Amino acid sequence: MKIVPDTSVIVDGRITEFVAEGRLAKADVIIPVAALAELEHQANMGRETGINGLNELVELQKLEKEGAIHLHFHGNYPTEEERGRIDAMIRDVAEEVGAKLFTSDEVQAQVARAKGISTLYVPPLHEEPKLEILNYFDEETMSVHLREGCTPFAKKGKPGNFSIVELHDKPVTEKKLSELTHQIIEYANRDTDSFIEIERKGVTVAQLGNMRVVIARQPFADKFEITVTRPIVKLSLNDYNLDEEVKKRLSNYHRGILV
């Protein structure tokens, strides 16, 4: 089989998944250079989708060396004017080489079929994504702090009465942090109560239900690290023992943020 994958299946790791299942054994996998350029652009912006996609391409290179697939690159880097038509350039490659387009983007699949391009469409993954970071929490955990090359720590207790606890004596590796990051991004994109709030070069901020996640890399941080916080108690204004006049002013007259 000869396939041309688009960025949707590269980022989700569907190619290596299909190879492991024997569904793409000895297949010719042709990566559009436009897809590579898009992943490179995303990675340079510090976005985890780009980093995950490039990691998948590295795994495909390993499969090529093992003889599991035949890996090729085809096409040209997009010009500035072509940046907005990456999907079209990927379809063009499939058409040029006479390969089947492999995608989990329904619109991409429909456009390809409309053009008469042979298409292998697989729905996006819908099973409950793993969230291994939860294994670091118990009912007393306020936050978890993971840093490359350091042992993991957690803040346990409640506001005003907490302690910092070492969770185990094994340093967290870059590989483990990458796995956790992939799970966090995947969960944020699929769970209706979760979302990516900020994605900048070297930093990603996500909300996973009631948990706040900050993922930092160089150049934002000197090492790869993940910090996850969650509320233990919910306080009201009355819990802060404020003067009645202050509470009255905050409630009736002023707007802003109380720090």
C-alpha cells in the first residue's frame, strides 16, 4: 500500500499505531514536505502539536530502519503565500504520486474524495484519553511539581497548613515528561470541560477540569517541567476576615481584583 498522511494522523500517532497492528506492514509512507514544514513551524512556536508530530516522524524513521515501512518525503516547502493551503498541498502530493490520502480530518477527506483522490479516513480517537498525571495526586494533594532530572514533589495539606513531599526518589526523565505532555494536550483537546488557554514558545497553559497545568520548556524555562495545581477548598469573601467596610466597598461600589 502507498499512503500519504496529513498532519492530523501524524500528530495523533495513527501511522505507528497502524504499523504496530499490521495494517500498514511494508507500506510506502510518503510524507508531504508541506506537512513537515507545518509541524516544524508549530514546534518552533513551542506548540505541543508540532513537537508531537515531529516525534512521530522520528518513530517512523526508526520503523524505516527496521524494515517495517518504506519512508519517503515528497514535494516542496510552502512559500509564504502557500502557508494557508497546507491541506491542499498534501492532497496534491497524494494525487501526484498516486497514493491513498490517510487522514482523520473529515473535511480533508471529503474534499479529497470530491477531487477523485483515493482516501483512507479514520475517525479521530474518541476513547477516554489517559491522564497519568492523576497518579501523582491523592485527596490531600494541592499541587504536583515535575522537573526534568529531579525527583517529583507534591504540595500536600491545605492553604496555610501544607508541606512539600517527595513522591519518590527516581528523577523524572525528559521522555516521561514528553509522554505526560502528550496526554495532557490530548485530554485538553477532547474533554468538553478542558481546553488549552495559552500556547506560546516554550510554555503551554491548560485547564483540565478543575486542574491548572503549566508546561514549560526552553527558552521559557531552563529545564522541561510540568506543574499541576488543583483547588482543595473553596473559599468565599467571608473566609478572609476582612473589615466590614472593606467588604461593603468591594460588594457595592468597586470593581476589580482583590489580591
